[in-house]
Amino acid sequence: MPKRSILVKFGDRVRKFRKEKNLSQEQLSFRANLHRTYIGMIERAEKNITLLNIEKIANGLGISVNDLMNLDGK
């Protein structure tokens, strides 16, 4: 089954912001209070993330949920 495009786009956004902030997956996971492997699974579009975890990741990245969820990449 092909990965759903919204999961791929979201994972790409997480990776983009994480790299812009020079954070490893482990550092982001600590900041977001999530497991390191979970961050990797999100970036690879292997997990369908919950709204609560979207908020945790945005907080961990120091950005707004709106910025993280702008899947058009702007």
C-alpha cells in the first residue's frame, strides 16, 4: 500500500524544521517528550500522528502548529 501523501508531506515538514534548527531526532524527541523512534517513523510517513503529538512536536521545534501544518511548504 503506498504511503498517503499527507503523511509524507507532514514528515517532510518535521524533517525540514528539525534540520533548520540543527536538531537530531533524539534531541527533538527529548524536547517534544516523545520517543526517538517515533520521530523517525513520522519523518518516514510510517505513523498517522495525533493532534496532541503534532502540538508536542511543534513545541519541541519552537514553532506554531500552524507553521508545522502548512503542508504547501510556505
